[in-house]
Amino acid sequence: MVDRKIMHIDLDTFFVSVERLTNSKLVGVPVLVGGTSDRGVVASCSYEARTFGVHSAMPMRMAKQLCPEAIVVRGDTEQYSKFSKDVTDIIRGCVPLYEKSSIDEFYIDLTGMDKFFGCYKLATEVRQKIMRETGLPISFALSTNKTVAKVGTGQAKPNGQREIPMGSERGFLAPLSIKKIPMVGDKTYELLRSMGVVWVRTVQEMPVELMEQVLGQNGGVIWRKANGIDNSVVEQYSERKSISTERTFDKDTIDVKMLSYLLVSMTEKLAFQLRSEGSLTACVTVKIRYSDFNTYTMQAHLPYTSLDHVLIEKVKGLFDRLYEKRMLIRLIGVRFTHLVQGSYQYNLFEDNVEQLQLYGAMDRMRERYGEDAVQRASGMGLRNRNFNPFKG
């Protein structure tokens, strides 16, 4: 059996840590990052705030009730993305293979590096280099697979490190809460708890068939993770630069109302793709090709987002500025660039909890029934007009 060496890195309370670098008054006090009104959501909170029971994705109103003395800071996604990129660049220059799983988490495969360095020594040097060059606190764990390394990082926090050697994985996991195992969310935890399963050790002692009977295929995956078994590989990271869509009309058109319907529909689908991939965009481009084949584009920058209503407004505004009246249009397109990954799928710095919940419900319906299952009325106009303007 190959003794794999997988390192998991987590930037501790990342948003809070970035804010503290620019405002020393936030150091050592409870901090909440997110939408600043009572209708906002907590995107990140300091360890001082967590002692009061505050956690991420909690409504800001509730968080402030639990911790009245907390300082609330509106998030700055551009700043967080910059620091995330800085960390990514450091890691890229230090290791042969890494996977960026979110804006503040990384997996690194150091297998075989012990021929040249001690893997734990190398991992320690990577951590120290990141802290030295960015000023950010960071935790890591080194083990034989991604699951144990990730759980180990959680146990090493805050701002710590540890190694779980080959052969000790089950023993390390056994005394922990089953909630520590990736894939065990609140609903799964409540179901397992109703069965008397609270600790990882209990799952380790259960037959895998019982877990599969209760939870289906996921039950088998959770059982293997609880036993320290995870053969998934570290996938080489590559930054996706853009997503786009365009439509060519079978017949050139000046039907502005139809074009508006189409732009809304196209933007909705791209925004859903962003959220499905856990990404945000900071630049929107609209493209028009006229009947004489002359093609024009116009772009605009905006704060990082993946929310339909923000992107639709920007797309429609660009189209209105770009479109020359009384000219027949052959093609229109929409493109999102300057993409960044995020562990949050929505912009948690928005001040509207209900709207975020609505997007979540709409996306779940799309995932289950298809991307056309839910649409804005302004995007359904194409269907209502019984109009199919596309080639192919």
C-alpha cells in the first residue's frame, strides 16, 4: 500500500482575518462579517463570537442578539479574492500538485516528497511561508487521505498543525462527533442521532450494510470516511476564466421585447451555473452581432456576485447602451468573467435573508427538475409568445 501524504490547508476565519489586517481594532474582539442590517446573514465570525453560539450562515439579527458587543463588518469580496489569490500563488510555487477546493481551503499531494524532504517538515514550511508573506493565520493537517486530513485540520484549529500517520486514522477519528465527518449535515446527523449514533466510533462498529440501508449509497460513503478510508485524488487546480452563452437567430430581428426576455433567461441560466459551481463573477459582457456581421461588445465591472437580480440589471443596462436602434440583430450573447471560487454559493453580504432563501429554493428545484423548472416572468416571455428564434 502506498503511504500517501495529503495536506489540507484552511485559512482560519478567513474573512475576519483579512479584515483584521486592515483594522487592528478588530483584533481580540467579537467580529461578524456579512450583511450589516438585521436582514443580513453572517458570512464569517471570529472565534470570540463563536463562544456565544454564533456561526456562519446565521441571520445577522440572531447573531447580534447572541453577541450584542460584536462588531459587524460588511464583507469585501474583492479584498478576500485578492488574498486568496496571493495564497494560491505561494502554494503553486512550493508544491507539485494542489487542489483549491474553495476560496480558503486547499488540498496538497506531497506523496513521494519524503525522498527529498520530510513531508511534515515541508508542510510546516509552506504554512510558515503563507503566514509570513500574507499575515494570515492558517491551520493544516497531514495524513494519508483527504477526509482524515480535513478532519485533522479542524482539530488543529485555531492556527495550528498536526499529523495523523498511516495506521492511526481510525483511532484518531473514533472519539470525534459524527458531525466531524464530511457529508454529515444537520439532517443526516439528526437521523443518526435518532438511531443512537453520536460518535464516529459507533459507525466504525456498525456493518456497512446497515448504513447503506438507512442512508442509501451515501451511507456507504460515510461509513468508509468514518473508518478513515478515502481513495479520492487531489485534482490539479486550474482557474476557470469565464462562462458564456449566445444565441443566433434564424431570422434577424429588431423585436426588442423578445430580446429583453431572452437576455433575462440567458443571465438566469448563467447565474445558476455560477452558484452550482460555487463561483462569483466581477465582470459582465454583452455581445451583439448585426445582420451585416459587424460585432460589438460592451462590459462592466461590479462587486463579486452570483445573484440573478444584480446580474440581470447590469446585462440589460449594457444592452440598452450598446444597441443601435432600427438595426437588425443576428446574434446576442452574455459572458461572465473574472470568476472566483467561494465556499459560499451566494453573496452573503447582501442584506436580504429572504432573497437568499428564495434563490436556494429555486436552485434546488432546478437541480431536481431541470434548469427551466423555475424562471422569472420576464424571462418566460419567450414561452408565452410561442416564439423560437434560434438556429438549430
